[in-house]
Amino acid sequence: MRVEHLNAAQFSILNRIVMFQNNLKIALRNLLRRRTFSAINIAGLGLGMAAAIFAFLWVQNEFSFDRYHQHAANLYRINTDLKISPDETWHWATTPMPLVDVLKEEVPEVLRTALVFDNFQPASLKKNATLLRTKRNAYVGEGWFDLFDYQFLSGSADGFSENLRSAILTRDLAERLFGRYDVTGETFRLDSAEMMVQAVVENPRPNSSFNHELLMPLSYYLSNPSNRENSETWDNFNFVTYVELRPGNDLLALGKKLTALVGKHKEDENMSLTVQPLAELHFDEERSYAGILAGSRSASWAFAFIGLIILFLACVNYVSITTAQAGMRTKEVGVRKIIGAGGAQIFRLLFAESLLTTLISLVLALCIVQAAMPFFNGFTEKNFQLDPADPAIWWVLGATSLATLALSGIYPALFLTGFSPGNFLRGQSFLKMKNTAFRKGLVVAQFAVTVGLIIGAIVILQQQDFIRKKDLGYDRSQVFEFTVPCCDGRVEAVRGIKQALANKPEVMGVSASNMSITNMQSTHSGSIDYDGKPDDFVPAVSQASVDEDFSELLKLPLADGRWFRPNNEADLNNVLLNESAVRLFNLKEPVVGQKFSFQGREGQVIGVVKDFNYQSLRRKIEPMVLSNYPPSNGNVMVKTAAGKAPEAIAAAQSEWEVRYPDLPFEYQFLDDRFDALYRSEQKNADLFQLLAGLAVFISCLGLFGLAVFSTEQRRKEIGVRKVLGASVTSVAALLSKDFLRLVILSLAIASPLAYYFMNKWLSDFAYRIDIQWWVFVLAGVLAVGVAFLTVGFQSVKAALANPVKSLRSE
Amino acid sequence: MIKTVQLSKIYRTDEVETTALNSVDIEIKQGEFVSVMGPSGCGKSTLLNVLGMIDSPSNGEYFFNELEVGGLSERKRSDVRKHNLGFVFQSFNLIDELTVFENVELPMLYTKVPANERKKRVEELLEGMSIMHRKNHFPQQLSGGQQQRVAVARAVVNKPKLILADEPTGNLDSANGDEVMKILADLNSTGTTILMVTHSQYCAEFGNRIIRMLDGTVVTENVVKRYL
């Protein structure tokens, strides 16, 4: 169609397109002309956007958990609430198995059901010479694959429940076990049973609560008579029950209805059932169990906030550099306005530049994200990828780009649009306009965030160090441990291993307990009794079963009495208390020798052990009762002679292989297990250091840009000062002074805020450092030092320049 | 075409008040070529800016084609400006980021002239100014004379009724200056009204009337001899 034939509306659209093309072309030329500043802007924005993309990927994933199943909107989990006292209710995700029959027969709202039994014991798998353990496996009932979506790579779920010894593996597990994933129909050993691969499914999605590596039919689990007996009762809550409901149910009413129905089978007025939508499972921290680890809403928001902060820092660079450069654009904007450009047209022109910068930065950000994805996946222990077919990716990229454009594009464009052409003709430039306060404010805000992050990183590192070096009340050095499987023959096996290892020169000592001393999480209440205990006093205590060598191996000091003795029958009923327990029970003196009943065993207190930390240092030392119950003591600790750890491990392994040839020997040093307790803290620390580093880098980019610009602006001043006799040092100091003053101001703003937030974080730890004054000094010195290096280079360069040149060019 | 009544312009800063135009009454008829002369700081350029609707007057009235424009908003002044006025400056004021072609084309983008018409007009003008061979160059690659010819082409491309020229030959050598003055005289001969600020008596005499200013006021108005 020819232009003459267009109507007014069409012509206007055409004109806008032409203007837009024109604007983009000019924006590109501007970016190329000011290469240094463009590079600073794009590098900063690219990094900031990459950080934001990672943050949004995480948040988007957290909030999309389990929604990908086709029937997700109608899928629910049945939960149990058990009121155990007026103040306390236990929340379980599990229900008794017979519930499923009630649901099917008596509840018309329920369309379909599916049961899962999460196996908390890792399974040992063997194929030829490959021996490995699964991280998570489960038995699933009929209907599981009707309710939940899996992507089958080979095989199918047809007839899964009928073939008792069939298994469905994830691609990852199949590849680890067989070296490839097309293995349907092949067999492998699971503990002592021969299993057949029925199907292989794609690895779990990052937003799936069901991250089992190995699924087996529930019918296989129930084929064991003792399992069946344990499951077919209303007294054991071992199964997670999922249902598909007809749309439009009142969940509260349905929960009450189910509670009433169950009451017919199990008389317990303290028990009630609730119905929870599938999409809410992920954030239910109360009901998280080993099977489903809950996400944290607050952590997700914190992640998003930090991503936005980094993006904000990058956008601040863009805004401050662009407005600083405004002077260079005085002529362009002035002339355009004189020959007829309206404010909106100027705005669009300048906005086009922000748009182009954002798009180029987005490309850079995508490259960074792609390159850093393996680290991100390692850090989050997820399997994220930039899949263009995934609409979520486009949401994330769109949101990041829009946020960047809004934060960085609007202000500079509005700022430049407001310039009057008359000012231009009178020889005034944008720089004469009062925007320096605004720019200084941006630098202060940027450095305040940076200094805050530096302070945070230092405090976290200090706390980490404090925890690592804290005297826990026992010696965990050079001790490794491994678990002898339950249950038949365990006592004999542990005894045999202890005897065999005790004679080896590379072994200093061997002991067995029911749990690792690094994290003894078993609590008990109800069975404790002693002379003088008030009737209404039901103390809750930590408990552990330990053998006679435990205190010597770990150098646990006694405050009173003695430790368990070998071959002392009476000690099987006796207990030791820690100092906190003695205080809690308020026992009569002398404490040692008092009668004490625990777990139905009548004995006495034979000793008091000094308080030691047996849990994360987030928690205070609680009262503890130590007993010696050999059938529970499957955790064997071996203390190695100095420098003989490999030999000691080899010795333990050969003892293991004699007894358990089909099970892999897995051991861990107490030091590693201890560090694992603080993995989330370690991750926080790593993340904080990374973010602080990124923030410092981005802020310095901005400061560098402003310094380059400022020295350019002051070339004439510098020239005149030098002609009049100023030294290089005084000129460099003059130029650096302004920036350093801003950085010091930001330190003053950031310090109290950082102190407040870090103190809050530390209050989560029962054992913590106090924030020292020198942390703020160190953060300040770091920030000022980095800023000085950034600005000083430019300042010295400007101070060294020949004044004749700068004055001539004026 | 232009009539001012008691036109004044006062600039204020925090401490200083400067009267740049003091009760100026002038009248310019369509087709005239008027030169404004006077020492530095006498208010010539301020007069040009106010008449060019780039600045608004502080007091008095300004009629452009019998419409009072002194009190119009920036947006409306901009509208009148882009359809009626063309500007030529001493320092050319070409946009460095745009090519010769794009600089000349720019005013037509703001008046929404169709693309083929724009191309035709730009090429005709560049041809006429003998700089067609430089159309894809950027301003920095041109000589001063060439740059000013581009600026003149840009000023006339929308066929304005009035051209305002602020020392158009101030940055040029005499040969190039002559060239530019001839172009302006030719434009005037085809009916375009021209108001030019200059320091040069020689250039001023290209016009048919000379207004002399001192300290913000008009002191004399002479008709150029050859028109007497």
C-alpha cells in the first residue's frame, strides 16, 4: 500500500514505527560512541540481571511446587493432627493405611486415592560390580501414576502393582547403576532381592516434592507378613494418603467428616484429620518429614529481595552514569527541541537507549546465567535449566527486563526531557542543573547496601569460625563412624567388629552408640521416675544409648560417679545424666546412687557427665539421659592413631566386608558430620560472600564511571590549578575527596542497620559471637580502600595530565 | 508577520537580575530580510530566542501572524515553531550522532512528513547546496562551510515562513560566509522572511533593514542603502 493511501490512524502508526527505528539507530550510535560508559553500564546491568534471574528462577520454582501435575488442582493430602496436651499438637503428614479403604467406600467426594510409604532406610543396589545406595526410595500403591505425572523414558507403569519385584528408576539412578538409562527389563539386586526394571522415568523436576530415585510397588512391601501386620492397623501412622477430589469441596467440612468417619474405627478424641491442597505441601514446615523437605516462604522472599537489591545496585550505576553524562547531550536535546520535538518524543528517544542497553545486558546476563548454572544447581541441589520451551523462563526473563527498564530507564529519560532549549542556547548545560545531590544520594544508597553486605559477610564468617572452634565438651578429632544395619545379629556384629579393631595398632579406640554424637535428636518423656519426682511433673529429655567405651573414646569428662562398665549386667538398667538433667530433676544429694526408672528399666544414676553439645549450636544443651541398650547401638565410632586413618578405615572395611558383602561400606568422620550440621549456615555464608563481592564490584563499576566523568568535567579546573602550582598529590586528593566522603557517609548509614539485622540473625544461635566494633571499621576500611583504588587511579591520571592540553582544548 | 509591543526579558539568578530586553517594539513584514546588530550582550540573541519562541518574554506582547504567542505554553510554542520557523546558528548545532541526511530530515520527522516525500526534499536541498556527495557523512567529517550549508538545509526543509539566523557566518571564513549569505539572500528572494543577528556590517547589508540594539533596547532602525 502506498503512503498516500493510508488513513490518518495508519499513517500515525507508520510514523511511530519509523520514529522508533530511528530512535533505536541513534541509541546504538550513542552506545558505540561512548564505549567506556556503555561497557560499564552493560557489564553492571548484565551481572545484576543475572543475579536477579537466578533469584527469580528460585522463587518461581518455590512457588510452583507440585503444580505441574495435570490433576494438581484437585489433588490433596490427608493429614493427621494429634493433640497430646492442652498446649501441644503434633502435626503429621502420615495416616494409618486402613484410611484409604474408608475413603474409597464411604466418601463420595473422593474420586481416586494413592498411598505412598517412604522408606527412610537407604536401599543398597547392586548390578555386577556396581554397588550403590539410593538417596530416597518409596513404595507406592495402586493409582499413584494415575494421580501424579511422570515422564516415562522407557517402559510404563502398567501392571506395576501386580509385578511385586518390579522397580521404576529415575534416569540418573539408572545411569549410575547400569551406565545407561534404556534398561527396562533388566535386573539388579536390592539388598538381597532380585528386582526387575519396569520403567525408567525422567529425573524429578526441581519443583517436585516427590524426588524419589526408586519406586517399588506397595504390594511388594506388604508381601512381607510383618510389614502387612504393622500396616493394617489403625494405630500406626506410616503412610501418606493422597486423594483426587471432585471439584468444589469445603475442605474444612470434609476434614471434619473424615475425622468422624475415622472415629468409628479408631476411638481417639484427640485425633483429627485435615485435607491439604497439593500445592500447599511445599511450604508446610510443620509437617515436613524426611520424605518431603519443606521450603521456606521467608527464605524465598529473602532470596528475591537480595536479587532485586543487586539489580538495584546495577540500575543505580546506569542512572547515575547516564544523568552524569547528560551534559554531553545538552546540544542534542536542545536542538531537537528547537526544531520541534515534543517532550514525549525526546523521552522515547532516550528511553530507546535504555531499552537497547537493557536488551544487550539481557543477552550478557543470559550468557552469565548459562555459564554459572552448574554452580547454581550445585548450590541449590536442584536441576535448573534455561529451557526456552518452559513458559516460566519467559516470565522470569520478562520480569527481570521490565524491572531493569523501569528502574534504570525512566528517570534519566525524564531528567533529560525536562531540559529547556533556551538554557541550551544561553550556553547552559544539564550539569548546571541541580542533579548532583540526587546522584550523590544514589552513590550513598549503593555503598550503604554494599557496606551492609560486607558487614553481614564478616559477621557470618566469624560465627562460622566460632562454631567450628567452639569446645563442644568432647574430642571429635580423628574419629570416623559407620552404621551396622538393623536388626538381626547386630549386637554380635558390633561386638565382633569392636573386638577385631581394638587390637589393631592403627586404632586407638572403638565405641558404639545409637546415634552420632554430633546430632543426637531423640527426645523422650513419660517413663521417667525417681524419688521425689512431683506427680504432675512430666519432664521431656534428650536420650541416647551409648556403650562402655563412649566416654573414653570421646574424652567426655565426668562431673561425678562413674561410666558404664563392660559386662556389668546391672548397667543395662542404670543411667548417666548430664548436668542440665540433674538441675531439671532437682535430685536429692548425693545424685549418684539415686534410684532412677527409665523406659521401663529400673536402675540407678551411676554418674553425672559434664554438659556437652550433642546438637547444632543453634540449640542450648538440654537435659539428657544416657543409657546403654546394646540392641540400639549400631553406630560404631573408631578413633584412629595419628596419621593412620587410611589403615584404620581399611581395617574397618575388611571387617565390614566379612559380615556384609552385599552392602557398601560407608563411613564419615565426625568432623565432616559436624560440618554438615552447619551446611545451611555455610551456604548462607557462601551466598553472602558472593553477593557482597558482586555488590562491591558493581558499585565500584559505577564509582569508576562517575570518577571518569567527574575528572573529564574538571579538566579545565585541574589545568588551571596545576598552572597555578598545585602538586599532583593535592589534585588527586581533591578529586578523590568527594567520593570518599560519600563512601564514609554510607558507612554511617549502613552500620546501625547491619548491626540490627545481623544481631537478629545471631539470636537464632544459642551459642553466638557478639558483634565487635572493629567489624564496622574493617568493613569501612575495605569499602574506602576499594573506592579509593577505583577513584584514585582516575584522579592521579587526571592530575598527571599536561595542563596545556586541557586548557587549549577549552 | 511579527509585531512586538513593549517586549521585555529579565533573567534572574539568586542575587542578580539582568534585563536582557527592555520594552522592545519592532515589526517585521512578510518577505523582509532584517539584520540585527549591536555589541556583545546587547540582547540580540535574546531577542532572536524570544521571537523564535524558544524563550518566553517576561513582559509585553508578541504577535506572530497576528496570534499572541508570548503567553503560550511550551507545548503550543513548540507546535507553532516546528511548522513555521527555521533556525541557523553560529555553531551550526548539527546533531553529531546523525548523518548529514538524517540531520536535514529530522524536522520533517517531527512534522510527520511521509518517508518518500522526506527523501525527495532532503535530496533536492542537498543537491542545491552541493553537498549531496556527503549525505552519509557525520557532521564532524565536514568542513565548517559544509556544516553550515547542512544547517541551512535543515532550517528550510519544512518550508518555514521565517528563518532565524544567529551569526550564521561567525564561525566561517569569508568565502564560506559569502556562500551562506548568498543562500539566505536567495531564500529571501523566493519569499522567506529572514531575521538575522550579526556582528558584521557586510553581512547585515545583505538584508533590507538593519535594527541596531544597545543594552536591551532598539536604538535605530535603518533601511539598507541600496533599498533607499
